[in-house]
Amino acid sequence: MPTYLYKNLETGEIYELVQSMREEAYTAHPETGVPIKRVLARPGIAFKGGGFHANDYRPKEKKSESKGGGGE
């Protein structure tokens, strides 16, 4: 089950609560009854750099007949 972030409306404290995706968002903390509101959070993944798309889908380079490594 997913974890959602909730903010205490009185103190501003942030809670992580586990609940089913099918359930409605909590309006009160399930244990204390304090009013809370679900807050949006950034996903825990960040793509940095050129990315797989630039590396995996670029046009194939034509092979040259000899590349360095000659018999010196």
C-alpha cells in the first residue's frame, strides 16, 4: 500500500500514513483525531545527465575499417 504525506493543520507537523489507494483522504489523524490534510510531494526519483534516450536511441555510427590500435 502507498504512503501519503499529511500535514497537521494545527501545528504544521508532517505525517506519513499508509492507506489504500481506494480510500478517501483522511481529514483527521486516525489515532489522535487532530485535523490533517493530504499534501503533495515530489516523487523520489530524479533523472540526471544525458539520459537513456540520448544514449540508447541515437543513430548508429558507421564503423570505420581501422580504429587506432595499429601494430606500433
